[in-house]
Amino acid sequence: MKIEDVDIYDLPIWACAVVDEISEICKNRLKSSPEYRRILKESDELLFKYPFISKLIDRDKIEEPMKLSVKKAKALSQFLALDADREDYERIQLYLMGCQHTMEILQLLEIL
């Protein structure tokens, strides 16, 4: 089996648990980053101040139009930018963790 044959949407239960565990380790490592903590704090503050954002990101069933003031639209825009920054940090951390794990495996196999 090649890595490109792996379907992330059809993983066995144990593999999903591994992915969840790695994701948590990633987030815990990032908590030492002041910038990552700032992003989380600002995101939480926006969610608290503007509950409509939670409704949008939680994919709740929206049954009527939302009228957003310029202030609310700016808050939503800011939240989405922060969320993109958070995801970037997490992707980079996951990549670095993958590099670390690869190096450890290569050392165990005495390839390095």
C-alpha cells in the first residue's frame, strides 16, 4: 500500500484515535507559544462578545437571515483571520512533529 492510497475519510477506529491523540499533542505543544495563545485568547473573546459567530462556525441550522452591522462583519472577518492563523500554526506544528517522528524511525532502523 502506498501513502497516497490512504483515504483519511475511511480510517479504522484505532487510526482515528491516533490522529486525535496527535492533534491534542500538537495543540498542547503550541500552548507554549505566546503568539498561539494570543490567537486563542482573541478568538475566545470574539466568540464571547459575538455569539452569532458561534452559530456560524458550529454549523447550526440557520433558519432566517442574519443582519450584520459593519461592526459585526468586522468581528467575523477578524475571527476568520485568527482562525486561519491558528490553523496555520497547527499545520506547521504537525509537519514538524511528523519530521521528528520520521527522524526517530530512521534512527531506530539505523538508516541515519
